[in-house]
Amino acid sequence: MPVSVLILTLDEEINLPRCLASLQWCDDVVVLDSGSQDATQNIATEWGARMVERPFDNYARQRNFGLEKIPYKHPWVLMVDADEEVPSELVEEMNKTIAGCCEKTTLYRMRRKDFFLGRWIKRSSGYPTWFGRLIKVGHVRVERAINEEYNTDGYIGFLQGHLHHYPFNKGFSAWLEKHNRYSTMEADLMVKGGIDTPALSDLFGSDPANRRRAIKSLVYRMPFRPLLMFVALYVFRGGFLDGRAGLSFCLLRSFYEFMINCKAQEVHLRQNDMPL
């Protein structure tokens, strides 16, 4: 199959074996590591992956380095996170799609299923969200330091298969630590004006990625955003139907938004030499 795989890692010894086990169909797996202190690099080597190391600065630069500076065996690269699996049905679809795709198609988007407390939290996770993941080398540029956006000079296609995502597999503490970092980066973008004003054409357009970006930009400007996020996910999106997992996730998701607000306010105060 003419697809290589790129995985970004940092201390992923818990997740990486499951991820690599789902990639046995691929003969060119690259692990781009940010200086793991656990067994991540050894695990990658034992599974036959190529190891590349680069200090982490932000997600867009890390992914662009992976796409632009690392040579690949195949013309297509699948971006996979260490806490994800690639099921066989998605592999079959990618193989068939690439074999018959238009020469001008350079990026494929796909969705993922988020699992928490032993179940797919379809409603509370905000499904469906489309992610740019299957990339034709040399035609895609990643932008935005966090929650990245994939821009291409060619056509964009959509795959119906799903990645399987296990965001809590390393435990609640790891999830909270990760989103503590994420909230700092998001707050920094907010304060520096990195959240664009949404265009009406994007809000009501047919492109799901542009629509999601526009909705996110609009929501960032609304008061009581953490509360609104909880109500939107738990009530209007039906997160209550996901049981205890849905309630827990919606509360955590709204707390993440609350952290962003608090940190953005902190940055404003620091910039004005005011005490917190």
C-alpha cells in the first residue's frame, strides 16, 4: 500500500504498542519523538519504526518538520497520534481510494471515534469532526500552533472510515496535564489575536473543516463559554445519552474552556503589569 505513517510522540510507552500493532500493514512507519524519557523510543525501534528526534516547540511546526524534512518511502503520509488505532476497514478504504483518486487530490479528511470509560462517546465528543490526516507529500502545510489546520494546494477528499481514539488511556492525570498545556497555548492565541473573525460564508458553507473553524471562532467571543460548551454537548448534542462517560467528559470539556478563559485573563493582567 503506497502510504507511509508519521506518529508524533512524547512519553507514549503506554499508548504506542497498541498504535503500532494497528499499523502492521505499513512498511514505512516514522516516529517523530520530542525527547521521551520513558521507553517510547525503544518500543518504536522494536516494532520496526524509524526514529527521528526533534525538540518540541508547537504542533504545527512539529508536523511541518515531519512532512517537509523527513523522506518517505511512499507518496502519501497518514498522520496518526499515539493514542489512536487504524482499524482494518479504514486501511482497506485508503488503499482503494488512493488507487483510484484524481491526480489533483492532495488531502483526505476523516473522522474518529473517541472512546472513554469503555464506550464510544459519540454524542458528548462533538462527533462528527473531520480531520485532515491522509496527506500527499509536498502539497500540504500545517498551520495553527494547536488544534492544527491543514491547508493544501490541491483537492480535498473525504473518507468514511474512522480512526479509533483513546484520549484517556494514559489516565486522568495525563489528560489533565495535556490539556493544561493546550489551554495555555489556546489562551496565548486568544490574547495575540490568533482567533480570526468568522466569515458568514464559512459558517454556512459546505466545507466541514471551515465550518468548524468558523463556529469555534464565534464561540470564543461569547460570554459564559464554559457553561455554553457543557449545555451544547450534554443537552443539545445528547451527551446525556452517553451515560456516566458522557457526563464526565462534558464536565471535563467545559473545565478545559474555563482554563483557557482564566489563562487569557492572566496574560492580559501580566501585560499590564497588574497582579493576578
